[in-house]
Amino acid sequence: MSIKTLIDGTTYIKASAHNWEGDKTIKGVCHVYRKIDGVRALRLKNNSIVSRNSKPLYNLNHLEFRDAEIFYKDWNTTVSLVRTQTLKVVTQEMVYNLLDDHIDKRLYLGRAVNPSNENLANLMHKRLALGDEGLVVRHKNKQGQMVWWKVVPYKYADLKITGFKEGTGAMKGMLGSFKTEQGCVGSGFDIPQRVDFWGKRHQMIGRIIQVKYREITDDGKLRFPSFERIRFDKDEESLD
């Protein structure tokens, strides 16, 4: 979990991915929620509404929320409602509040203590079958801070590097992302890797990398791609 800050100083919590395929488990008393595949919407201090990337969202100003997931039917339908300036009808029923003390009751699944990865995976797959994106598990850490974990399915792709982008800010002078035909891959790298790959970026063109992702969008791009490793054993692309 991390606290993110928007352009006007507004903050929100971003959930971290819980690797339910690994050994690390979530400890303590937890509350489990549905994860729906909508658009996170945040109201700024000037009453404008933006996404987590501070991009403007539309057709939402008449609705009551500060931090919410907007969801109607599925991801693509929801995006078509809020990312166009063309007038679209968005109702209060499509708003799922995410503020700590006012999380929408439609999302709540129940309480768990020291949930095992196996049980979380089983529940996740049940919710996937019902059309959800996965789970969100919330609990307090040792400092008493609320932590959010998302439990979502993974797919894997082996992609050919077609280019690269330099990082910005603290990552200037190192790799920001690799370009592929399925979009840019900019997460999953540690700092030593970013430095190393940037130093030999031209030699990396044409190499195959394994990427973890959630799904493929309608335009053929990967959603939430994350670098896993260099595939030294392959020279052809493949997608799950």
C-alpha cells in the first residue's frame, strides 16, 4: 500500500498487489471486499474530478463522493461514460465509495483472521466467476495504519523489446520503461536493473522479456504490465 498525492495535494490510498502464489501471507484481522473493474475517481479541492493519474473525468460532478470507484457493467463500458466530454448518464448507483469509514456495503464480503493464500485464491476465483476483478483485503499494520492488498489473477506474456524510455525525476539517467508492441512496461524493475538495462539499452532491442499482466485491452495492449525477467531461453513472443 502507498499514499499517493494528486496535483492539488489531495491524497488517496493505492492498494499493493498481494502475491497469492508466493509464501508471504496476510496476518491479523482482515476485512475482505470485492474488487470491481471500474475507474477510480477522486474529487479535488476545487470540485473537479480526476483519475489517479490526475486526468480529467467527465459526467460525474453531479454525484456525491470524494473517493470512489465508478462502475457500470464492465471496464470498457465504464471508461466510455467518464472519459468523454460527450454527455453520458452516470447515476449514483454506479458510484462505489472507497473512503475508510464509508466503504460501499455492496463491496463487503466479510471478516477473516490470518487468511491463507489458498483460501484467498479460492475466493478470488469465485468472485471472478461472478464478474468481479478480484478481492481487496484491508487490515491495520503494526503502526495502526490501514493497509490495502489487492488479490487479482495474473497472466504472463513473453514480449520482444522494441524500444525504451528514459526515466524522469528520481529515475532520470536510468530506464523508465521498455517499449513493446503490446505497450510500455515500466514497473517491476528494481533500481540496479533500471541502471543496468539503461546502460545496455541498445543491445536490449529484440530481446524477449517475461511480463506479468492482468488482461489484454480491446486495442491489444496489456493492462498493468510488470517486468518479471529476461527470457534468455526464448527468441519468440507468446501471450497467455
